[in-house]
Amino acid sequence: MPTSVLFVCYANVCRSPLAEGVFRHFVGRRGLDGALTIDSAGTSAFVGSEPHPLSVSIARQHGIELQGVSRQLVRDDLFEFDHIVVMDRANERAVAKLEQTAFAPGQRASATIRLLRQLSTPTARGSALDVPDPIAGGPSHYAYCYELIERGCLALLDELAETVDSAT
């Protein structure tokens, strides 16, 4: 079974599809395509929307083509993915709330749920844990977002590559 990773942001149009594309790109460069399943979702997704044009643009500047359309995070994702990587603390709270539904009290998600910036900056606290949403900004906001996402994705890949390599 491949190791599965789900990237999560608010609407699944800016950060999480960018993280999915960046991670997919680096997974491919390491030759681990078949060893990892990668997806993205939003806690309040604009279901069926294409990635934001500025996310597409910054990805292309780095040789990455973004794929797919936005989808809503659902509770089953917390049990079907091995790793859920969220972009900010607000989304982390939304994931935790989804985990604590009245339908299954006390049932804990099987996924490891973490903030992306925890991976690249383990000592970060407060707002330093967030990949800020670039939606209201211009290209420079997307470039900054890309840098944070790239660092986090490379740290995640370094971590997962050890277990993936030993399993293949």
C-alpha cells in the first residue's frame, strides 16, 4: 500500500493544490511516484474550482503543473490518509472539529495531522506555524507562499522517504 498524504487549506484553490503539486513534483524527482498517494482538499472548499491562476503561475515558474479541481475535506479522509498536512492553525482547528463529531465520540483519526511549517521549522510557534493565505495578495504573496510550501514539502519528503524506501 502506498503511503498517502492529503494537503488541506481553506478553499482548496491556492495553498493546498500548490502543496500537492510541489510535493508531487519532488516525489517524482526522487523516483517515488508509486510509493505515495497525494491529494488536496479544503475545509470550506469551492468544490470543482480550478487552482487559483496565481498558484498556477508560481508553480509553472518552478516547472510544476497543478492538477485537479477543489474538493471538500470529509471525515473519512481522516481515516483513509496516513498524513494530513494543514496550511494554518485555523484549518488545523477545523480538522480537529471534524474529527470530534457527535456520530463517533472518542474515535480518533488514524491519520497523522500536522501543520506544514512544523515540518520545516519544528521550533515555530504562533503565526510562524501558518502558511498565510495569499488570496488577497498579488504575485509576491504567492511567491512567499511557494517558498514556505517548498520547504515544508521537502522536509516531509525527507521524513517519508526513509519509510517509503524501506517498504519498496
